[in-house]
Amino acid sequence: MYNSLTLNYEPVERVKILTNGESVKYSEMTDFQQAFLCGAIKEKKPKKILEVGVSAGGTTAVILECLKELGNECEMYSVDWLDFYYLEPEKQVGFFARNNMEKICGKTCHRFLSGNSIPFFIEEIGAEIDCLILDTCHRLPGELMDFIAVLPFLKNGCMVILHDVGENMLNLNEGHEEDIATKLLFTSVSGKKYYMPENDPNLNEYMISNIAAFVVDETTGENIDNSVMALSSTWQMALSVTEVKKYREIVRKYHKREVYNLFERVTRAQERLSIIKEVKKHYGGEIHDLVDKWKEAKGGVYLYGAGHYAGIYMRFAKINGLEIRGIIVSDGHQILPVSESNLPIIHLADNNPDESYHVVLALDKTHWPDILKNVEKLDNFSVIGCD
Ligand SMILES: C[S@@+](CC[C@H](N)C(=O)[O-])C[C@H]1O[C@@H](n2cnc3c(N)ncnc32)[C@H](O)[C@@H]1O
């Protein structure tokens, strides 16, 4: 069964006093959750902490105060993919901790790293991390993928604290049903686990507590394939090509070959699925119908558009082995991601009257009526999906 730790409310109360009660507004954790977190830190007495998911920095402030009270000499990194506080975008991410640094920071050497996700920073942060706090987007791949990427940088005995492990059940009316990333991590990973719903004074009717922790040991790495496999559950967020590539690079470099192979298989499948889902939504018809028509169009099709959707359809074509003859742009239109491909770019006005153009509208639907009006006048054009 799950273990308990000694809750530590002292830093929580002390930060409230030091900041005239403002920490309550700027931490996204309840007092109990902060006390659980500070209890875990007190038990571990870490030397190198990584916090991922900062927001205003209210919890960063509580952690720093906790370290100060312990008299710990410690390195701490707080990472967020945004440079600004998402609820008040005019403020810097972590602004609350930054503004109170003199009051709350003892011997800790603290750094904020922002503007990118964790695989972009982890090599700079380096190994020997002995305390990790994950509290980011909660949607898959989210914290599950982040943990897999950073595991090789964690010391044996590292205390990992996960926020929002019950989020999908706590806020059924607020659209959080998909927030399952920390729960999947907590349930799939191996190590000594801490979970204390019986001590949580804020339990609602679902009786689920929203914070948990585990300790990394030799079994965590041995069984990480379970968490990699859990990553094949449906993703609720699509990552950019560059991001997925960076995760793969880190996993390939620092994990065993077999772990990387599974990770690659799972992430490639997820990329495929997300492209197919996006095309299905955009095209509006059945995918097999699009593929069949594309194949029937002898010599391949032209994509009309040269921006985001053209990039999506290019990836879709690659996945399905479909040929693209070129990119059509209306005169004067900017050429965005496709400019790096070798596909010929044809301006609408320069079309060759002897050529047959089978076209897929690969641009935002708001432009479709204008485009259709333009091509309707041209006998040698047929638009796939709009007949
Ligand atoms: C739930 S809030 C963090 C709350 C903070 N830990 C606290 O207790 O006050 C989530 C934060 O994670 C950031 N975030 C979301 N997804 C992320 C990701 N994949 N990598 C890094 N940061 C992320 C968001 O920008 C946001 O600032």
C-alpha cells in the first residue's frame, strides 16, 4: 500500500507571513499539498532540485522557504515552457518568487529557465537531481513524457513529487477530465510511493487527493517500459515536430537501446495519429475517401496553400505514400513551412492551361469560399473533397 510522510506546514505558514498572505493567491497548491511537498523535501533534504511548471512562482517560494528553514545548501532549477505567467501575461513567469527572493531564499542557488520544455534544458541542468517536482499541463503526453526524458538525470533515491494526480476527478464540471498525465505516471512507475488522502482536509465527494510522491530506485529504470507503454494512451495535446524530435534525441542519448526503441515506436504512432486526426477534422470527410481520391488523381495532387495546413498535408501524404506535385499559391501569398521542401511553387496566375490540376485545399477553411470562387473559373482545376 501507499506510504505516509510527515506533513510540514511550517514553511507554508511562514511564507504567508513574509508575503502578507499573497502566497495563497499565487501558489496553485492547497495548504495540505504544500505541506505534503515540504514534508517530502524535509524527508529528502535535497542537494539538487528540479521544479517543472512554475506559473506565478507561489509554490517556488514555499519550496525556497522550506530549504531555508532546513538550512540546506542546494541548487534549484525552476523550468516553465512559457516566459510569462499564463493567468496574467503581462507578468514574468515566477514573478512572485522573484519579487520575494530576498525574504525566502537562504543558501539555495536558484535559477529560472523558461521559454521551452524540459528536454531543451535538461543537459544544461545536468545529473544528480535528487528532488523533482512535476506540475505542468497534466494532459498527455505532459508529465509522463517529461519524467521519461529526465529519469537518466535523477539520482538513485530522488524524491519525485507529482501534483494533480486526481485532477480528472476533482473538477468534473470544469473540463479537466483529460488531466491524467501525473496519474498515469504515478500508477505506471516503480518505486516506494506516498499518497495520503486520509490526511487531506480538502477531499471532495470523489475522495481523491491531488498530490503524490515516489522515490526513484533501481527498479524505476528497470521498469520504465511500463511508463513508455502508458505513453501510448490517447494524447490530448499535439506536440510540434521539433519538440518530439528533441525528446527522442534525449531518450536515445541517455536511455538503454530497448527503451529508446519502444519510445520511438510509441511517439511515431502518436505523431501519425495526430496528423490523421487533424486532416480528418480539416478535410471534413472520411480519410479513406481522401486517400482514394488522391491516389486516383494521376500524377499526384497539388496542395493549395503554403502555411500550417500545407505542412500538415505534406506529413499526411508522407505517412500514406501519396504524391504531391506542387504547391499552389494565390499571387502575393507568403510561402511558409513548405518553402523548405523541394516542391515546385506555382502561382495561380501562372498555371499551365495544358495541365490538369487536382487540388487539395490545404489552408484555413475561412479562405475556402474565395479560393473556390477563383478556381471555379478554371477548366483545368478540380478540387478534391468539394464536389
Ligand atoms: C499548474 S501550473 C503550475 C503551478 C505551480 N506549480 C504552482 O503550484 O503554483 C502549470 C505551469 O506549467 C507550465 N507548463 C505547461 N506545460 C508545460 C510543459 N510541457 N513544460 C513546461 N512547462 C509547462 C505552464 O506554462 C504553467 O505555468
